Amino acid sequence: MELGFIGIFPASFPPPRRVHSPPNHSSKMGSLLQAFFKNSRVYWMAFIVYWGIVLFGYDTGIGGGVVSSGYFQQSFGLLNDDGSTNTRRSNDVSSNVVSVLQAGAFFGALGSAPISSRIGRIYTLVVFSLLFLVGAILTTVANGGPKGLSEIYAGRVISGVGIGAISAVAPAYVSECSPKEVRGRITGLFQIMVAIGVMISYFINFGVGIHIKTGVNVWRIPFGFQLVPAGIMAIGLLTIKESPRWLASVGRHREAIKNLAYLRKESIDSEAVIHEMAEIETAIQEEREARKGLGLKEAFFGKGNFIRFVIAFVIFLLQQWGGQNSVNYYAPQIFTSIGFTGTKNSLLASGIYGVVKVVATAIFIFFGVETLGRKGSLFVSAMGMGTLFFIIGAILKTHPPPVLPKGVTPPTPPPASRAMAGMLYIYVCFYSMGWGPLPWVYVSDIFPTRTRHYGLALASATQWLFNFVVSKVTPDMISDLGYKIFLMFAAVNIGAMGLFSALIPETKGRSLEEMDVIFGSITAEQRQADIDKRERALEASEKVEGVPHSDHSSSLDNDRKV
């Protein structure tokens, strides 16, 4: 018997009827390969839309490295008369370059919900990927001086609107198209693509910092690289199909079952497709009946819905204040603060951090997310991150790095600095097994089809809002707090994030439609009875002699109208 979230969820419910028994594999690798080939069309779909998430990660990591460049600081008036860096001015510009993107992303995430609901997931992604390209071009062509800085800010805001919308719509779309057996793994690719984007940004900053000392290419190459993943996504969107769940929610049932059969590599009249379609349509119909005549307020505050929006808000609030994005955005400055002085040392340490993050995230997503579950992974992740932040803070307090006079060649980082860097690398492994990928997986899990776009929009907007706040205050916190910043993050991880992880309900292995049972919107018995009724209707429609499903499904459609 599983305890529910603060006692409001049903303690247990009967498992759904399975159409096929899971195959018996001799090895974990064999099972993974079979699941991959069976769901290759879903993986391809996720691969395409998640190029937009590479942009999310890339823009997360690129700003701090660009602004730390000596030529950028010279070109945009960030140096004192003696040639030293004006720390306050540099911190302001650094936080602005990062935070204006977050501000745009906040509004993009909120605005994406009604657009996605009306025109569909694919067209929404196309519109906002093109908008991102406009902002990226404006940022790339900027020159030095005040006018150029204004162009960079404007381009980052426009790009942010695009990224914010993509970050809300993409995980909703992927979750809606994924089978429940591998949904956590496929949805979790989100964080792998974020990590890849961050890693690429670190190494591009490293390469530019080593090989290009002066000229506008110091910022044009890093900013211009954004056009590559954005272009791949825009072209790739032409090769994938609309979400079956969204199609069903707007009454386009013929297209919905065709797309579902295509994604599952099954015939349109297969038992598995009919059963899954029955589940989808039953959940949509039940929600319509429950919400009939009611407005947006009821969608948010209706039975079983409000707590889902609370979870979506809190999980990203905690994620942003857990310390990871402070390290992501300002990795060069973070590594400098713990003793990796000099552009080469700090950027190389940042690049290695990015590689560790990609590898750790990939291992967890492919081998752990569907084995360990959501709750346990989040809890262990929070405890591990908090412990390591405490260790880093203690070492930094007792063994602060030496302060070097200007012009002195940075020495090899001392042992204490190398130890703190090692702790950061271990820290990101804990982050990658829980609080990195799983908030997106979890929030994509819990919402019903008709409110999923609002739930993901709220989650994404929360993420970007506090992203903005954290990115704005981090440079000053690094300068003013020193080792205390790590102790603060440790307290958030062990206290708030650990407690939250222990309270939320488990969603591993549950279909999206079962979430209504978990959160108390409907009883398990009523849901199963509705599924059986809908499945019998679909099976009967397929057996009408000489009449294809697409010709007689209108009779079913009439039954579903509100």
C-alpha cells in the first residue's frame, strides 16, 4: 500500500488491463534495443523536437563565457581606466545577457498554451522555432558599443520567447506520443539534449577563448552557432506527425488513430492500438463531461487538477533554487572562484563539467529512469547534491584559493581547488539522476490531455521566471557570498527538495490516463468500465463488414461531442 501525497490521493487502485504480456529478455541491453526499434518513430520524433531543447541548454551556458571574454569587456565598456575588469558593471551585463533571455522565455511559455491548444503541437513548434531564428540572427550581427549591446539584449529577448514556448510544447508533445513503457526514457531525452547544449556552449567558448582573442567573432561565433540546431529543428518538423492525443481532443478521431498506429508500428485495427485509443478517448470524454459548461477556472481548480498545478509550480521553483543553473550559467566564474584562475583553466574545467553532465544524464535516462522510479530518484538526487554542496562550501571556507595580482600567470590549480572541482563533477552526476531530467518527466506525466498544455506552460513559465531571478542575482552572490552560496544551495537541496521528493506520488509505469485515478479525478472502477465500453465500440466499428474505420467513425464521434 503506497501513501499518497499529503494524504489526498487514493492509496491504491487496480492495475490496468494489459493487452500484451511483456516479453522475456535475456539481457537488459536486448530489452533496450527491442524497445528502441519498436518505438523508433517516437524516438525520431523526440530527436527532432528536442533540437529546440539543445537551444535551451546552449543559451543556458553561452552567456557567461562570452561576457567573461577580455575583448567583449573592452568592446562593451566593462573595463576600468587601468584595464582591470569593472566587476559591478561586468556582473550587470553578464546577468542581463542571461536574464533577458529568461524574461522572454517566461512570456513565450505562457503564450504557448492557448496557441498550442488551438493550432496543435507541430504548428506551434514551427512558429516559435522561426521566431527564435529571428532573435538569433539579431544577436549574431551585433557590433560593439552601446548600440550593439542593445541589439544583443533585443535578440536575446526574441530568442527567449521562442525557447520558452518550445520548452513548454516539446515535452507535452513527446509525452503524448510516447507509450507508457518507455515514456520516462523518451521524455527524459529532454535533459540529455539540455546537457548536450550546455556542453557544446562550454567548448565553443573554450575554443573561441583560446584561438580568437580580438574581433567581433569573439561573440558572433558563439551566438551564431544557435542557428544550427534551430535550422535542424525547423526542417525536421516537416517529417513528423501531430500528437494523436491532441487530435482526439479536438475531435479529429480518424487522424488520431492513424497517427497512433503509425507511431506504434501497428495496423489501425490492431488490438493494442484500439485499446490505447479507447483509453485516450475515454479520458478525454470523461473530462469533457466533468467540465461541461465550466470555464478555465474549473480546468485549474476542478477535482484532482489544482494539486497537479501546485506540484508543477513547486517542482520547478525548487529545481531553480537548487544551484544547478547557477553553475550552468556561470561555470567559468564558479570555477574561477574556487581556484581555476585564467581563461583557459576555467573554460576547460567548465567543458569537462559539461561532458560529465551529458554522460551521467544519458546513463540514467537509458538505464535508470524506468527502473528506479521518480520518487526514489528525486530523493537520492537531492540528498547527494546537498551533501556535496556542503563539502564544497566547507573546503572553500577552510582552503580559499590564492588571490593573484593582475598580470601574473595563473599557476596549476591547488589541491583544494581540484578537490572542489571533483565534488562539482560528482554533484552533477547526482543532479543528472534526478532533479535534472525528472521534473520535466514528472510534470509531463501528471496532466490530462485537455489541460496538459496549460500544465506544461505553467511549469515552463515557473522554470523561466525563477531562471530569470537566479541568473540575475548569481553574479553578485558569487562576489558577495563566497563559500556561503554553496551552503545555501545545500540547505535547499537537503531540506526542501528532499522533503518534496518524499511526498509526491509515484508515476512510473502508469499510463497518462491513469493519472486521473492517482489524483482522484475519477475512481479506478469507473475508469475501467468506461475503457471497456469504449474499446467494445471501437472493436465493433472495425468489424463492420466492408466499411473502413474512417467511414463509420463519425458515429463514435457523435457520442463524444460535448
